[in-house]
Amino acid sequence: MSGCERALDLIGLRLDGPLSPEEQRELDAHLEQCPACRAAARELEAFQPEIRRGRRLRQRRAVRRAL
């Protein structure tokens, strides 16, 4: 896996919750060196509230179907 692929994986994980200290250091080091991944991180993080709302909506629908 390339450094950018790993960074994108970590960015996705960070959207779901905090990274481990080791993962956060790894991501920070990569983002410091890679403008493309920095831009991707900013773009994905800008959508974080919408992503969370979508997850909550899917969870509510699943609960309703289960009832």
C-alpha cells in the first residue's frame, strides 16, 4: 500500500472517530509532506457532518424495519 493510500485509509478512519496516537502521528507526518492528501483530508472533513447525518438516518431506517 502506498503512503497516500494509507493516508486516505487513516483519513476515513478519523472521520469515524479518533485515531490511535501512533496512527495520528503517521497521518500527520504524511499530511505534512503531501499537499494532495492534505487537500483530500480538508474536503472529506468538510463533509463529515453530512456523513454522520446519513449514517444516523440509515440507522433509524434499519430500526424501523426491524420493528
